[in-house]
Amino acid sequence: MAVAASLGGRELAAIAGATLAARHHKIPVLLDGFVATAAIVPLSRIDLAILDHCRAAHVAAEAGHRLLLRELGLDPLFDLGMRLGEASGAAVAILLVRASLACHAGMATFADAGVSGANE
């Protein structure tokens, strides 16, 4: 944490703090891009499980982002080579997550759909 305090700016500290607060309040976090991912690396050094509530929205085009994700064991939801910033990757990822949840919540079981042989 001393290295993070020495090298990172206040915005990186704010991202790390918000990530910790989200964990405390059981709020999932979608990480958007290289900077947001870099901001939470110091937390992973305390305990990698502290990031269990985090998911990577995407892989940014910056060369180091893929390495950071690998180091943290995070699989991105998509890889479109985005580098636009302004949380554009997270915005796209939220749409993907919402569509996935709607599909999951609205999907019938085999029994509900009358699929024969489902339990055989």
C-alpha cells in the first residue's frame, strides 16, 4: 500500500477505496480498462479474494491491460480492442450483463418447456 500511495494519484486511491466499499456493501464492480484495473492491483496484494466481487468489463487496447487481468485472474466479458475511455467498455458490458440476466431469468426449464426425456 505504501508503494501505491507513493506512485498512484488520488483518482487511483479513490478507485481502490470505492472497490473496497463496494465489497463491504456487497455491490458487484465492473472494471473498465487499464487504469481502473491498475488501481486495484494493490488490493490484490493484500488478499486476492478481496476482489471476488469484481469482473473485468473488457480488455483495453493498452498492452499492459491483458497482463494485469491475467495477474488478477480476471477473464474479461469481451475483447473488442477498445481504447475510447470514459467507461465506454463498462457501458457496453452493462448491456451484456443485463441481457444475460434477462435471458437467465426468463428461460424455462426443460420440464416447464415440455421437453421430453430431459430427466432420463
